[in-house]
Amino acid sequence: MAMETLAQSPNARICKTVLEKYMRLPQPDNKVQATYIWIDGTGENLRAKDRTLPSLPKSIKDYPIWNYDGSSTYQSEGHNSDLYLHPVAVYKDPFRPGAENVLVLCDTYKPNKEPTESNKRYKCLEAMERAAAHKPWFGIEQEYTLLDTDLHPFGWPKNGFPGPQGPYYCGVGANKVYARELVEAHYRACLYAGIDIAGTNAEVMPAQWEFQVGPGEGMKCADDLWVARYILHRISEEYGIVVTLDPKPMPGNWNGAGAHCNFSTLEMREENGIIEIEKAIDKLSKQHLRHIQAYDPKGGKDNERRLTGAHETSSIHNFSAGVANRGASIRIPREVAERKQGYLEDRRPSSNCDPYAVCEALVRTCVLNE
Ligand code: ADP
Ligand code: MN
Ligand code: MN
Ligand code: MN
Ligand code: MN
């Protein structure tokens, strides 16, 4: 079975040790390799291209602005195709270790200097700057599903289905989890890069996994999550495994995939912060539609397939909240209810959400009262 899979994937078939020989070649001191990463017009997929810099820039402001062909990324027409990459955050490059090489996360701008339609970071940053005194923290749980190159879940029987859900969540053993190696590689690569990855676990549906990023203040969690997704897709190339962030990759009696967003302000984290948490939940209850529209890249369409009210979700049509309730829109973790301070968990964001849109909506509703 495994051999068959390898033979089908052109990327997995390439010998992985040949590259090591070249990666050991000394890198000139005055040459830094930089991978510029950005979100394309789907609002969901990532693009990247590389350049050589003469030295490691001292701060993010010193990285050169770069351009790209927006007509090939669903972001502009061919007759006026140049768009701009503005560096916003830098990470160590786990794919080129041993020298000071970097991953450079960018947001995207049109020639008239306006942000592109898929640049949700611009408005998120504006909201975070206005809310900065409340020190908003975010922690996002990214669920994702591994697929074989035939787009069938990785490790599932080619004809039929694995046994029903039950043994797979946080599972251990060859018949319970698939491609742990990829998960391990991703975890360590994220730590090396400088991402605040908080943990990882196997999920309820076989071939589904989760990692958590945060808690991070302001823009840090969303920036980290986008780069963690980039690293995940890059590693998946090596295994010839496809990563999907689709929120309901398998219809039927299989769990979907979300990106629960854990959120707190300074006031919520302080003694008796539970009162602030309850105030925030009240505000959220009045803005359900705004949040559903912000929580997947298709304005709620993707989440329709996932937020059915079954499989540990709440219905997309209703707002609900509860302590330790995994069938609610908002869950107050039991430990938070007991300590009367901490954070809330918004369970609605889809696995393929743009974390900039999610964090922005939470801050505008709960902190800025918009
Ligand atoms: P779950 O029980 O829902 O599976 P996880 O352990 O997967 O929870 O994720 C919890 C997330 O909450 C982590 O990403 C963590 O960083 C985040 N978190 C913890 N404390 C806070 C806080 N005060 N504010 C925001 N996020 C927090
Ligand atoms: Mn060219
Ligand atoms: Mn979790
Ligand atoms: Mn989960
Ligand atoms: Mn959760």
C-alpha cells in the first residue's frame, strides 16, 4: 500500500538525500536567501518566490519591497499586472538551515498603493493598533487533513472507509494515525522558524491533525499561522502528501475541520475577568452574521458544510455559548470558568479561514464596540 502511494506521487519519488549534498555547500557570507511569501487572490492559498539579499537586513523595514505578476495569482488583469509585496514579518528558514536564511511574510498592494482585495492584514492591523491598550491575545487551533495525490484521505482504504470515528483522536498506533512523520517535521520546523507553535494532536477523523499557535498578542498569532501553513505545505511536498484546509473534506459521518480562535484581553485575564468574558459573549451574540461572514474565505459558504450542529459544531444559523460545551459557538473552557478569568474560545472559524479576518472581527466586536 505504502509503495503504491510513493509510486503515484512524483514529488515523493524524488530521492531526498541528493539535495543534502548541495545544502552542505558553504554559503557565501554576503549572500542571504530570502523566500517572500504572500496570500493569493483565493484568500486561502499561498505563493512564494525567492531572492538573494546582500546581507541580513537589521529590521523588517530594511527588507526591499518586491513585485510579482498578479495576473497569475487571481489578483489582477494582464494589462496591469504588477503588484507589490511589502514585507511584514521575518522567520528563520527551516528549509535552508546553517546560515541566516529567512522566510519573509508579505502583504500585497496594487500599483495605486491600495491593499489588494485579499489583503485582510491591512485592516486587521488598523484594528489591532486601536485596541493595543487592551493587549488582545489570540491562540488558534489549526485543523487540517492529509490527502493522497488522488485527493482521497491519506491512509484510508482505496475502496471503502476506515472504521468509524472513536479511536483516532490523539491516537497512537499504526492503524490509528497516518503520517505522523510529517507532523513531527512540521512541529520542529515551526519551532526553528520562530513560530509560537503551542502543540499538536491527531484529530477525530483519521488523517486529520491539529496544531495550535499562540497565544500571541496583536498580529503575532495570525502572522505565525500563515507561515506555519506555508511550512506545512512545503513539507507535504516532500512526502507527496496533499494538505487540505477544506472545512469538510469528507461528507457524511466524519468530523469537519475548524480553526477555533481562543481570545482574551488584558481585562479578561485579570482577576474576575469572567465578567469581561461574559460582556464579550453578549456583544458576539449580536454580531453572529458579521462573524460568520468573516470566518471563511467564501463569506460563510464553506462553513455551511461544516457548522451543521453535529460533529462537535453549533449550527451556522444560531449563536450559542456555554461552559465546556463543544456544541456551542463560543465555549468557555471549564478551567476558565473555575478560575473566573482567562479567555473564550470561538469555535466558528473554518479551517481555511483567514486569521487576519477572524482576529479583526473579534477585536472590532469585543473591544472597539463597532
Ligand atoms: P482545545 O481544548 O479547544 O482543544 P487547545 O489546547 O487545542 O484547546 O488550544 C488552546 C489554545 O488556547 C492554545 O493555542 C493556547 O495558545 C490558547 N490560549 C491559552 N490561553 C489563552 C489566552 N489567555 N488568550 C488567548 N488564547 C489562549
Ligand atoms: Mn519572470
Ligand atoms: Mn485543540
Ligand atoms: Mn481540534
Ligand atoms: Mn478547541
